[in-house]
Amino acid sequence: MTQSSQPPQEQQPPGEESRMQPRPDHGETSYRGSGRLAGKAALVTGADSGIGKAVAIAFAREGADVLISYLDEEQDARDTARWVEESGRKAVLVPGDLVDPAHCRDVVAKAVEVFGRVDILVSNAAFQMTRTSLEEIPDEEWDRTLATNLSAMFHLCKAAVPHMPPGSSIIGTTSVNSDTPAPTLLPYDVTKAGIANMVAAMAQLLAERRIRVNSVAPGPIWTPLIPSTMPAEHVESFGENVPLGRPGQPAEVAPVYVMLASDEASYVSGARIAVTGGRPIL
């Protein structure tokens, strides 16, 4: 896959896939499944667009039913559901704000109501905003970033674990920023480092229950988060500073989530896997 520089563009958060130039590739026409998640029930947050959408599509192509958790991007979420259903799997749409711990519990309760269990939990929904000085970061933005990216994962996992059978998989979305923080994304950096740490601890805590916990650390991936949280001039050169010289597509990240969710990764827990275009993580 290749991609040239994006034209300058800006949106209001959380951003819309339909307004992006070029449109991201979520694997809609390219991903081919082979039954690696046959019969499993998955819950994916932030699944209306970006990495979450690509993961939902890949999971469905691999045989999993998918609960699609999203904020309020109805058009994008329904498109994800359409691809899941066209793969012959069940799609469940649950809108709402994961900042609210009660909603996190409600999302899990809905998955249990429909599927009877949760085999795979992907905590992927995230918020970020570019700020050039510490004083410029509003208090409420700090609180919202931590609540969306980090606390929501805690509440989701706490609610889901009692309904996860042995062999289940929890996957968090961290970032290359978890150990090489960008100064203009300070609250986001903190949450991604926190997810990496939470995953490492939780993998040990849940090992007796045979629930595996891992994370994926993407680099620059072309999603609606980029034009809705970065200045237009930064969007134009987004991803050019990694060794592969371009941003990645959501479809290029999803196969790693499939591997971690599958029984093939039965001895992989506590890992953080980089999908960064060659930029190293420690």
C-alpha cells in the first residue's frame, strides 16, 4: 500500500470519515478472512471509523459477531455495521460517551445480553487535541482525554472480565507516543503510556483466569482523529517523518488485532506490538 501526502484539511472533532481526502482504507475490499475468530463475540470501541472500523471489519471477516461502540457518528457507524453484516455476522450498534463509567458498563451489558459473553474486548476509542503550550490545555480537555482514553478501558475491562471465558482476549490501543511523547499531545501521551502500563499489569492479574491482555502501538495512521485534532498544515505532512515515509492505513493495523484476538496467540500476553512504519518503540 502507498499513499502520497494529504491535502491540507481540517474538521471539528471527532471528525467524519466521509469528509477525509483521501478516504481511509479499512480493508473493505481487501481483507480476506480465514475463520480465525469463528464463533467469537467481540466488543470494539471507537468502531465507527479509523482503526476500530478496520478491526470490526476484519473480525467479522474472520467469523466474529461485533458490538460496535461509538460516540455519535451515526453515518460512519452504520457503514461499519453494513460491512460486518455483509460478512454474514451480527452487528450491534451502541452509541454513547465512554467518559461516563455507567455507559461503559451499559456497553458491556448489551454485549452480554446479545452474545451471552465477551470473547474479545478491544478498547480503542480515543481523543486528542494539539496544543502548543502547557497553559493552553483546558482543564476540561485534560479530564476528558484521560476519561476517554484511559479510564474507559478500566471500566470496560472491570465490567467485561466476569463475562469472559478462559481463552478470551483484551486488546488496548496504545501508541508510539507511549514512550516517545509528542510535546503538543501531552494529555494523549499520558493516556497511551497509562494503557501500556495497565495492560502489562492486567496481563499478570488475569493470567489465572486465562484471559490474555495485550496492546497495539500504532504510529501515524490516517483516521478522522488527524484532520479533526491537528492544524491543516500538519495534516499535509502527516506520517512523512517515519522510516517508511508515509502514514499507515487502518487496514494495515487490523491484522495485528486479529492475531492477538485469535487462539494462535495463546501464549502472547502482556505484549505491546508496534505498527509504526519503522519508528521503534522501547
